[in-house]
Amino acid sequence: MTAKKLFLVLVIFVAATAVSAQVNLGVKGGINLSNIYGSDVTGNSAKIGFHAGILADYEFSFNSAIQTGIFFTTKGYKGDDEESELTVNSMYLQLPVHYAYKLDVSPGTRVVFHGGPYIAYGIGGKITNGINMDTFGDEGIFERFDAGLGIGVGAEFGAILLDLGWDMGLVDILNVDFMEADLGNVKNMNAYLSIGYKF
């Protein structure tokens, strides 16, 4: 199954779950601090970005929930070479599926611990290094498909949500067909701070 088909299947699964179950929907957005890591990755630094999207929260038993949604998120990194500063801007549609445990601390207030996998698909972006080129595509440095694991802790104040989390990519995103040299493996990582509202 190709990356596009896998992403589409998971999106359809989330939509079907929302229709068939009692799901609380909402919106969430915030800031990212993204970078890359890998076996031969050196000289790079974090880049500030953002994320925004629609969330779904399905509480299936006491204090337990499945949290998912569709989010537009920016990732990438900054690096320096001998001639100019390199900036990689990557834009993804990302779908997390996290198990969440919600701990009641006072009436209307809960602390939320969550974690689970995510998949993402690159939809655009630019690499600037004196000249501009696409992040993804036949002539891009990176593959579109990404997947990994995420963890986070947050709080619910009634309908208001706060969330602090971290995603670690597990898929080598380097486009080996485009790169002539062996640069090892390159994976995404991203920290985020979100605020949201459940309807």
C-alpha cells in the first residue's frame, strides 16, 4: 500500500469513527519548534513554526479517551553551510491517534496524559539556500510520507484546552533517489504548545 493510500484509509477511518460514536469535536492550534535528527545530522538548529486543525476526542470509558484529528503543521530546520544560511520549510497534513488518560483534579479541570502514533503527508514547502527549491516532489530533498510517535501532557478547563507535546519521527524522510551522496538517515522531530476549544 502506498503512502497516499495509507493516509487516505486512516482519514476515512477517523471520519467513520466520528460518525458512529459520541465524539467531541473542536479546534486546536499553536506554535512548533521543529528540527531533524539522524545518524549523520550535524550543524542544524530548530525552526519556529505553527499548527492548526480540527480535533476529535472520544471518551470511551472512565477517564480514558482516544484523541485524533487532522492538522496542518509546519516542520523543518535551519542549518549553516559555507556560503549561506539554509532554511528548510516543510508543510504537512498530520493525523495523530493518541490514547489519553484524564485525571480529575477539581470540578471542571482535568490533567491529560496522552501518547501514540502519528502519520503525516507533505503537501508543500520550500528550501532556501541562496536559491529556492521545493521540499518535496521529484526534485525535492525529502519524501512526502512521515510517521512516528508522540507524547504530551495537557489540561482541560471545561471547553478550553492547553497541550504541550513532542513528536519523534521514525521514518527516514530523505529522498534517496534525488540525493547522490549517502547522507545517512534523516528524521523529523517537533515540540509544540497548543491551545484549543471543544464544542
